[in-house]
Amino acid sequence: MINRRIDRSFSSRALLHLLLSWFFFLTHATATFALEYQSNKILTQQLKKLAADHRKFVHLESVAKTIGKNDLWRVELGEGKDEERSKRPALLLVAGIEGNDLAGTVSAVAWMEHLAKGYEADPSIRKLLETTTIYVFPRVNPDAVEHFFAKPRVELAVSRQPFDDDSDGLVDEDGPEDLNGDGLVTWMRVEDPEGEFMIDPVEPRLLLKADKSKGEKGGWRLLSEGIDNDKDEAWNEDGPGGVNFNRNFPYNYKFFAAPAGLHPVSEIETRALADFVVAHPNIGIVFTFGAADNLVQTPKGEPGGKRPPTAIHDDDVPFYRELGKAFREALGLKKELTGSNEPGAFNDWLYFHRGRFSLAARPWSPALQLELAKNQSKDSEVKPKDENKPDPAAKAPDARKEEKADSEKAGKKPASPGKSESDNRNEEDRAFLKWIDEHAPELFVPWKEFKHPDFVGKKVEIGGFAPFAKTNPLEKLLEEFAKNHSKFLTDLAGKLPRVGIRKAEAKALGAAVFEVTIQIENRGYLPTSLAQGTVTREVFPTRLVLKLDDQAILSGTRRTMLSPIEGSGGMKETRYIIHAKDQKKIEFEIVSMLGGTVQGSVELKEGK
């Protein structure tokens, strides 16, 4: 009887343990591939659920309606009342500002969910949300994103705003088409002696721009898939929509550029974003996911005072350098890549005109993926080899012959060692195409001949990189990138300037007269104003305000303006001579536009 009870008890515990194990396995196993690209409908549902589940510190608002009748969502994270949150140091995250960026939105939402879930379990996250305000625009261009989920799939970075791209008096009359009916709008290469491209001698699936100085002659044209709808002998030059929001901001704005819009902040979405920035002067750090990138490579600097500025202020470059290192480390990069910049970009406007610490990064790129793959390969090479295990690289001669034959059948010519070493103009595309062959062959459509009505008697092939292949990673890679982005963004939110009181004391001089000393320190990482913020005068000086009548201040002023306070413990000291009859303490307030607001007081005690 006793044995049966023990067996029954053991069986129950074993069953419970097994069920818990399966639950753990299922939840964690599926988490690896849980993230996916969200349509506007799914994104809206996800944001509403996040706000409903965490009403205490997650606030959701639609700030505008787009031309396509989609909501432009803004999420605000932080405890307390609206007024309290508006006075705290703040970080702004912007994603999906280019219509072909879906990965940035995924990382933005994943970070918000990470903060929401960590609020109860992680004291550091709770403290962050109690002392910091985080603003997120997860998708600035929802209209363009719909092309990713539509058939045929076409990649567009511009909005749905009708625009006369070719200045012919007609609007959106000549866009791309899916001519071969494969559900994708890809590319056409047209054999033409007037073309500026030649077949890449190393990788025949790619075209290479002919270099006349090397005696190279072009023989191909490269066009997006489609026909000449308006019969002007230009193909797909005026497609649907026409404004890239990340080219629509005032700094370095290019008038008359096709994707830039009629004038700076001409669009509903960009105006709403700009108005929000102006209405929230507490924003000290801005992070933008987009085509511009000043984190994978340290941006160049120049001395302050140049008009107009064309590079980061020399005094601000060290912060970009150090945060760039932290970003690359979070992603697993071991070296700098090539940064990128775009005219009229949102992040540049925030730095050069608004004086804010403005970071920007591509959420993913082929160059990034290739470098990470290279790092993983090097790490695996360090591991000791099993001498009894055959080396896959050491293939038998017969196997090498078979590989060569297969390659020739597929239309690939073996690379010439001499040419591949001397001609690296297409190096990144070649390497990325090799990565695609191994991991995602669907991202490159094999070239196939097509009888094109506009090119009678000429050879036309349709194929090339699939839409979004070079701008967004495979969905199975999203989890890792989102996790790394979340870690960096959480750390970044902790880099905001943050004013505090180091010392506040009064020394009695007699006859109700006191010498008051107040030391204000910056406990954050960034200064209370960047050098560029001082140049633009968009970041107001930190001020110390005594809550006293002016007549009581014998030396000093009731309101004292302070020059920028360096981060990591920088300090400014103020001294006053006060006549405070029948007063036991003096209250004061420290107000920093980017570093928060602090209330303090000084006890007044007469000497013996």
C-alpha cells in the first residue's frame, strides 16, 4: 500500500515535471522564430494590446491619418501623469520612416515589449520607466509597407502621395509591372550597345558598370520590370506615390529631387513628426532606423562655427564614436563598416538644426549580414578540429569536377582568380549572392528571357534580386537582431543627461545673512547640451531658480543660467548672499531642458 502511494506520488511529480519541461521547450523553442513582419492591421492590434495590458506606463495615440487611411501611431512609455513625463529626460525612437523598412518596426515593437515585460521583473527597467520618458513612432510610412504584403510584391520607399516624378504634367502614369506573372516586380536587363552596363566577368548573374578608362564597353541596360506606359522612352520613371519621408526634412534638403516632396515637411506624416519634436523639448536622444547610418562607422567631424555645418561638431564626435562602438559590440561586429548619409534625413535635422544627440542605423543590410557571417566563420575556425573527422573543404578531385560541371550547367562561369582579385567593384553583391545561394535562394530570381513589346528584336531578361532582399533580413533572423537592438536601446536610454544636487548648504554670516552654496551635478552620460545644441541655441541653458523675493538676494540673481554641464559627474557651483529674516529654509528648482527638473532646499541655521 505504501509502495503504491509512493509510486503514485512519484508518477504525479514526474508527470508535472514532464509537462513543465514541455511547456518550457515549446515557449522557448518557438521564441526563436516568433517575430515576423507585421501588416498595418497586425501592428495596430499588437500596439493596442500592449497599451491595454500595461495601462500604467504604456500610452498609445494616433497622431494623424495617412492618405491611405492608416493610423500614424505614437507610443509613450513612462510612469506618472502627462505633465510629469513631459519634464523627464526623454528618448525618441523612430522606425519605418522609409516605406521599405519593416525590420526597424519589428525591433521597435520588440523593444517596447521587452520593457513592458521587464517592468515587474527587472528593477533597472522599472527605475528607467519611473525616471525617463520614451517616445516611439514604430512606423512612420504605413502606406508604403502595404506593398510588401500585396500581390504582386513591389519594393517602394515612397509614400502614396501622388507625385509627378518626371515633370511631364502627368501623375503616377508610368510605374513598374509584373510582366512575367511570378508575383514579384524585379528587374530587366536589356541587351543594348548603348547600355552602360556589362556582364560581371566574375559573377554572370550580376551586371557591372563599364569603366571607359579601362577600355570596357557597355552592352546592357538595367531597368525595373515594366513597360513604357507613357511612351516617352523612359521606363517606370513615374510610379505610384513619390515622397520618401527620410528625404523630406529641412537640413540639407534637396529641392526638386524626385523623392523629396514639394518642400521640407510637406507631408502629413513628416509634419506630425516634426510638430511632435518641437512640442517635446525634453527629447535628448533620438534613434532612427532608416537608410542613414552613423553608428557602423564613426562620422567625420569639423570645427564648430562653420556655416552651414556639413559634419558633426568636433566636440560631439567622441560621443558618436563611443556609442558607435557600443552599437557594433551589441550586434557582434568586430570592425567598422561603411556609414551612409542621405539628404533631408530626419536624424540630421535633429542634430544640425535641433542640436540633439541623434543616432541612426540600418536595422539590417547585406554588408552587416556578411560581416556577421564572416565573424561566425572565424570563431568556428578557432575551435580545435577533430582529427578523425574529414574536412569538408578538402574535397576529392572527382567531387571538384562534379561541382564545376554543375556550376556550368546552371550558367555560372567559374571565377577567374586573377580577375576576382583585381576587380572588386561588385564585391559586396557577389558575396551577398553567394550567401543567398547558401541560405535563401528565393531572394534572387534567375534571369529568364522575355519577349518585351518595347524591345522588339533585342534580348530581354527578367530576374535579379527579389523585392526587399537587400533591405530586410529573413524573418528567422529577426529575433536575434531585435534582441541586440533592444539591449543597445535600453542602455542608450540610460545615457541621457540627468541633473541632481550634489551639495546645498548655507553658512551663517550674522544678522540673518547667509552665504548659500549650491552644487548642481550631471549624473548622466551626455552633457546637458551638446556643442551643436549650444551653437543652434535650440537647447536652453540649465537654470537654477531661487524661490525668494529679489530684495532678499544681496549677491547673485534669483534665476541663474548655467553653461553646459558635462556628463559622468560634471558639476557647476553657484553662490549667493541671502538676507533671510524669519526664514528657516530656502527652496530652489533646477530645470534642465534635457536633464530633467529637480526640487531642493537649503536649511538656514543661525550660528552660535
